[in-house]
Amino acid sequence: MQTSTYKDMMGRWVDIPHSPKRIISLVPSQTELLFDLGLDEEVVGITKFCEHPSVWRKQKTIVGGTKKVDYAIIDQLAPDLIIANKEENTKEMIAALEAKYPVWISDVTTKIENELMIEQIGTIVQKPQQALLIISKIQQTFSKLKCLSSDLKVAYFIWKDPWMVATSNTFVQEMLLENEWCNVFEHKERYPIISIEELIAANPEVIFLSSEPYPFKKKHIEELALQLPNAKIILVDGTYFSWYGSRMQYATAYFEELHQQLYYV
């Protein structure tokens, strides 16, 4: 079988079949990217968190989650390419998989890195033109983003018990900056634990409660509103803030709706 050698986003050189035919994706956002690149039969396995496209949840084999997979199922699928991510997947899991299969790892925290990831995966799966088209659409939509509620002080929560926020060097932070919102938390850690006292002291004008990885609900708005009655607290679709990949084509339409909602804060 003819192979090509590609450098992944961790600087690792990976030997991959010239045109991989049995791909497993361990990253929800990159699963969606593979679909948007026009792949179908080539993708044989996905995780239980790969919600988009919804049709693949019935058509593809579920290999486990992003942190823990069923190695026996993966062996049965005999992949010729596994697509992973530094943040989404564990080092131990990657080490076990790369001992048997080609594993290409992404590492995305910025828009530029996102475009690089799309271009590189497009090249690997023999869909370079489709990848460039997706990149072009992302660039065009973000160039036209209208930030009506710029300069608002915001906090972006990703977890509860303990409360955790997204801060520096994350894709979430990149999206907040693109929208000209000011993250009230700057931290050495990317996802630090924050006390209610620290939240009150930071005094955000807006609090975003993400739909993932923690499924925040209306009751959590009510809980925080007791502590910060003057803040506007909103449930947001976390996929548009944290799903790098082809979903970014549609993110600005969602962001502009949020700006309209926040315009009079």
C-alpha cells in the first residue's frame, strides 16, 4: 500500500495511506469536518459525542468516548487512520492506539490553527479543494462579523461542581476575542476552578453558560442570578465557541444573534 508521511500539529511525523479508506475520528468537531469535506464510506468509527452529522450516529460504529475507547471495537474496524486531538483525547489512549495504527493529532486554539488543521486533513483525505472552500467561507463570514455589543466584560463557564471557566490559550477565548468581548478571567490555567467569591469580585456584565461539556440549564441561571443580580446570564451553544473545524462557517450567524440579544445590556 502506498503511503505518505505527514507532520501532525504536535510535530509528529505520521505514515498514512495515500488515500485512507477506514478512518476513525475521536473528535466531534473533526467528525463534522470529515462529513463536510464530502467523506462518507471512508469514515468507519466515531465517538458517542460525535453529534453532527446526526445521520452518522446510526450509520457509523461507536468506538467509545473521547477519553476512553473500546480497543477491541477499534481492532475490529482495522482503521488505516485515526484522527485525534491533544486536548480532547488522553496521552495514554493515543499511545495505545499509535502502537498499532496511524494517529494524526490536531492542536487548535486559534483561527489560524483551525485553518491549518482543515487544510492538512483535507490534504490527507484527498479533499484539498473542499478544504480550501471551507476555509474561504470561514474567513469571509468572520470578516463581516458585526460586533454590536463589543467591550462587554464576560465570563464563560464550562463546568459546575466545581465551577470552571475558559480563559487564556483556548479556542473559546479566541472566539470571545473575535467578538470583541473582554474575558474577566485571565489565568495561567486554561480552565481554572473559580469560586463564587472570585466571580463576584470579577463583576462580569455577562455570564455565558455553555451547553457543553457541562449541560447548563435554566436552573443554573437562577442560581447565579442570586449572586450576581446585575449580570445578564445566558445559555449559549458551546459548539459555536469550542468546535473548531467546519462549524466555524456558521458561527458568525449565531454570534450576531447573541450580539443583538446583548446590545442593550
